[in-house]
Amino acid sequence: MLNRGSRRRIGDGNDTLIYEDQWLPMPSTFKVCSPKRLPDASVVSTLIESPGKWNESLIRRNFLPEEAELILSIPLSVYLRRDSFLWHFNKDGTFTVKSAYRVAISAMKRFEAFCSSALCPLCREGPETVEHALWRCKSVKPEWNHCPLFSDLNKLKIDDFLGRVIWVASVANLENVVNFITTAWLVWNNRNQSLFREKAKCWGDSWTKATLFLSGGKTIETQNNSSAIPSLVIKNWIPPSFGTIKVNVDAALDVGRNKFSVGIVIRDSSGRILKSAALVFNGRTSTDIAEAKVIYEGLLLATSSGLQPLSIESDSLNVVRLCNGEISTRNDVFNVICDIQFLLSRERKTSISYIPRSCNRVAHEVARRAIGLENSVIMYDPYPIWLQKLALSDVLLSFSFVE
């Protein structure tokens, strides 16, 4: 079950084989399907040009277009963290029994669709239906011995294994329901091992194995800290306090063309623009990754320009909370968040805060205008008239920011 829903999250790429391991964000195999044009033992680091940057030309030459886009969409760690694992079927990349239940039910339905009416190749005593393969076959009965519902399940007059699942769901707690589904998955996997790989020793007490697996797979709920949510409803941009530099950032996505852009505007306490930039990236991405990427780029631009202390503002509440460590994730945005937190650890006088979209109009417009351009990096100097007008409007509106 864990193998079915997990894939590698790429860090430095040294521990992940290109053609053998599960690492593409593409169910159901997560594996590369493109023809092998690189050596069999090639690792993903082969495809990385420099820290945080894919070798786009190499990838497009050696992979099918769809897979090339998928690879380019995976965010890399600038500071070269090791490859690790994530659970694909949960938004934050962590394993939960609820998500495992959904995966197992989906797999069981597919198995039902592919079952034939031929005799069971293990016992030769019944048709190879899902019910027989997972429950009635004498080869699999011992796998269920430690199931607390085994006796009751045996008494049920049911000819459909899905019916057994539904019955278990109606009488058992969630832990036992997921354990039941996981055991079914192990029985199916053992059956396939015996039939196609001649690994007869793989049989055992699947219920106990499932229990042990699930007991080590539960996640710790993170505390819902709402400190990133402002207590006042702010309608307009507010200048930073004297001596502080404010960095407003935003991202824009063009899903149709597999591109996204980020906009950065850096201003002082008078509202004067100190720096403004936009960057355009190729490849599909998620909103969280794009919003995290622009915080990283904004932080990098300001610190490399010697600007301190910093107040960074984003209109992505989820990403702000991730950056501040108020919530956690194991999904693909993890690498970017870790890179941001690394920079924050070096720049002690920096804060990251959430603001509504209405307070982030200038950065939003910088990102929006950049998405249609061919340049990958746009440094505004001198600042165009439209940017100066928006910045001035922010300053004028800041005098009436409270409700």
C-alpha cells in the first residue's frame, strides 16, 4: 500500500534512479515511461544542471514532451537536500489512513474489472473473482486469522468482496476499516508474487503485517495556529515603519502555456520603490510552489542588495504559514520552504506576513504583466510609468487603511 501511493521527492537527485524509481508526480506508476536514452543506472542528479536548476535542454531531448514538462515542474532544493519520500494522495504529502482507504478502494475496483471467470490458479476450486481471490480461496484464509471480525465475516452471506468492505465500514472503527483494506491489498500482492514471481515464502499473517505498518504510518496533527491571520481587516497597502524595508511579492500562472511568473516590489517607509523585478519560469506548477518561489526570490533579491531589516508580504496565507513553521508539509513545495527557512535563519531581522490581495496590487500587476513576456528576468530600472502610478496610489490609499 505504501509503495502504491508514495513517490520520491527530489532533493539533490543522487538517490533516485531515473528509470526504476517512482518519482514523477503522475499516478498511477509515478515512473518514467519515455524510451530509455540514458544509461539504465542513471540517477536524477544527471538531469540537474546546477543547484536548484534542471538541465532543460537535456530533459527535452531525452523524455517525451508530457514527461519533460512534469520533470521541469518539480521544484529543486538550492541547498541540495537528500531525496526523500512523500505520500502523493494527500495534499500535504503525509500518509493518513483516510487517504490510504481511498487508494485501496480505487485499486480494488480496478482489480474487479480485470478479473476473469477462469478457475483460481492457486486452488483450482473456484472462479477467480475478487471475492474468491481475496477471501474464499483456501490459500488466503490464514491471512485473515487475526482479524477481529473474521468469525462474523465468515457467517455473512455475501458473494461480493466490496460488500464485505461496506459491512466492515458500517460496524468497525476507522482504524479497523483501513486495516481491513490494507490486509486485502497485502493478500492481493502476495497472490501476485506467488503466481508471477514464484515467491511462495511471501505468505504470512497479513492482518498483523497491516497492523504493524499502519501503526508506524500515522501522522501527527499540526496545531492550527492562526497568528498569520491579521486581527484587523486591512484594505490597502501600509508603508513599513521607519528604517524597515517592505518586500511585496506575488505570482501569476499561465496554465495553458505551462508558464508562471513572479513579481517583486521593494519599498521604503516613504513608499519609494527601491527595486522591482519579475521572473518568468517554464513548466507547470502549483499555486503554492509559485507563491513560495516568489518569496524565496524576493528574499534573495533584497538580501543580495544589502537591504535590511525586511518585512516580506504575500497574499498566500498557506505559504506564509508554511514559511513561519505554523503548519508543515511533505509535498513538492517542501524544498522551496526549506530554502526560505534557511535564508531566514541567516537573516534574523526578517519577517514574513500575510496580507489580502487588495494590499498587494503592485506586486500582482508586476507578475501579471511579466507572464506574457519572453524574457526570463526583468529588472525594472528605470521604473515604467504604470508601476510608478500604482506605487503612488498605494501611498495615497495608505492614509485610510483601517476599516
